[in-house]
Amino acid sequence: MDSLQSSVKKKATEIHYKAEVLITGEQLRLRLHDGKLIKDRRYNLRTYPNCFVAKELMDWLIDHKEAPDRGTAIKLMQKLMDHNIIHHGMLPSMSICSATPNGLNTIMTNI
């Protein structure tokens, strides 16, 4: 019985953590829209909606005291990627993100 309770508690903790990450991601998305970092971007005659450039986001995170340095900003964005808040794919010189459930895409450049 203790094993079952422990398993249920662990699963509840995981769900709670995922919910916190999703809420944090959504709050960040809203702030980035307000800051005009998320917008439609053109690359190779194609428009990618609701994208941001990773380097611009790293600068924004540091400027707005959301991260003390680039390393921490990268770790923050990696957490969002790990939880499918943002997603990216590769192109020769940059990577373009595909849509995620919350509609947030990213254009990742070399940081």
C-alpha cells in the first residue's frame, strides 16, 4: 500500500511540476508578445508565424533580469524545450521551430 501511495504522490508531483512549467511558459510568451520579440518572420521566402530569434530572447532574458547570464538563459530555454513549450528544427544556418500546442515557435540562431 505504501508503494502505491508513493507512486501516486510521485505522479502528482510530476504533474504539478509540468503545470508550473506550462504556466511559466505561457507567462513568458505573453511578455515576449508585449515586447515584440514574438512575431511573424520571413526566411527563404517563407513566413513563420509567432517566432522569436534565440539570440534576441537570450538578450531579453538578461536585460529583464529573468536570467543572470547566457548560460542560465540557455538552461531556461532548454527546460521549455524539454517540456515541449517551444520546439525547433534544423536548417543550414539556423533552425526554425514548428508549432507547439500553445502556438509558440522559435527561430534559433547560433548563440
